[in-house]
Amino acid sequence: MLFHILLGKVKNMDYIQLKEELHRIANDVAGDVSIYATTPDGVIAIHEDEVKRSASILKVPVAMACLAAADRGEIDLDSLLKIEEPVGGSGVLAYLSGMEQITLRNALTLSIIVSDNTAANLVIEHVGIERIQNFFKHVGVTHSQLTRKFMDYDALAQGLENVATARDMVRFLACLNPASDILSLTSKQQLKTIMRDQQLIDKLPAFQPIFDETLIIGNKTGTLPGVEHDIAYFENGEKRIDIAVLTTNWEDNHDGQQTLAQIGKVIIKYLRTAFTISNV
């Protein structure tokens, strides 16, 4: 018990160590790293407003825009959507035979847990880019934009790119906090559960202890050649961290994945040691 009490007494040091360690990781790797994290002890920001290609992390705010519209009664999550223009990349819908339609609710789920591009595009088409962009403005993000569907190479050739910053992505994650009124409680719980059921867990959640039910992580990754992103909420009891890590300019994507995993490992260590005193 004395060990736990001593850990509690160095709570501020643990936060300082966390901040120093994240800066060290960001500075020591070959890629360009942007981090924004809100912790119980304060904010950690590293190149947090640097605009980067978003890859699939914008699927979370797209899902939020969809849920917000459902909260207002503008759309029905049980609407059936026709699968008419499947696209490749991540996901499963484009590779299944005989799939002609899917509910909006299931499309939203697939867009997150397996980063399904076809499913995400169905959500975007049903909700509408204008409504999604208005949601971005409502949340108050300043640099992040969704201007096209996923895997839309024609739009990309015309200069339309989806972009994000680490700070903006944490603003979106904050919509899941109890104090936020952006989404209903039901929608918050639904999206948190979907993110917790994420199947792509080799980045920030990579070191999550398998049998530790007290530590909850919900995340969403993004990957392009030379690009590795992950955004996540970490919860340990009443303690919560929202973090976005956007990384670019990797010669080898695996190095980016390992960097994100190490950042997640540091976050987990902080949550499991800095607040042990509260469990004594």
C-alpha cells in the first residue's frame, strides 16, 4: 500500500514524465509527428495545428455528423442503403458477393471497426457533405475538412483533399465526453462502443493488457503510403485521456505503426500509475 501512496504523491511528476516522453518520441523518430492530448493534469501539444492528409480518421466525425442528424430526427439509422459503387482499400463490403444493401447503422459501424471505405462513402452520401461540413463548424474545428468521399481519385485529381490536425481531432473526441451537448447520451454511448470494438488495434492500443477490464480504449486509425494516424480515448475508471497522433513522411509505414504503439504504451503506463492513490 505504501508503494501505491508514493505513486500518488508523485502524480505531477508522472504527468511531467509523460509530457517529456511524448516529446522525446516525437523528436527522435524519422517521421513528422503531431500530437494533441488532453489529460487530467493538463494538455500536451506537439505541432498540434499542422495540417496533414487525414486518411481514415475523419470517419469518426463523419459518424458523429450522422448520429447528430439522427438525434435531430433528420435521418433514420435503420434506413436501407443500396451498395451501388463499392470501392477498394480497407473494409469488407467491396469483397463480398451478393451484398446489395445495408442499414445506415451497420454502414456506420463498419466504417469505424474495419475502416470500410465503401460503408463510409454510403454514410457520406446519405448524410450529405454539406451537413457534415456544417457539423465540423458546429464543433468548432478550424483546419479539418471533408471535401470528398474515400478512394475518390477523380476528386483527388481535382485538388480535393481530406485534411485534419491533431488538435481538431481531439475536439471531435471531446464530443463523447459527458459534459458535451453535441451528441445525445445514446449516440455517445453507441459511438464509444463502436470505437471500443475496433478491429485495427496495432497502433495506440497495441499494448493494452488483454485481461485488464478497467482500462478501456476506443480508437480509429488512418493509413496512407507514408502516413500513419490514430485517434483514441483512454479511460481508467473516472480518468480519461483523449489523444490524436498524426504522423507523416515515413519511408517505412511499419516504423510509424511502432511509434504510435510506443506512444500508446506511455499513455497506458501513465493512466495505470499516476492515479493509483485513488484506488487505495
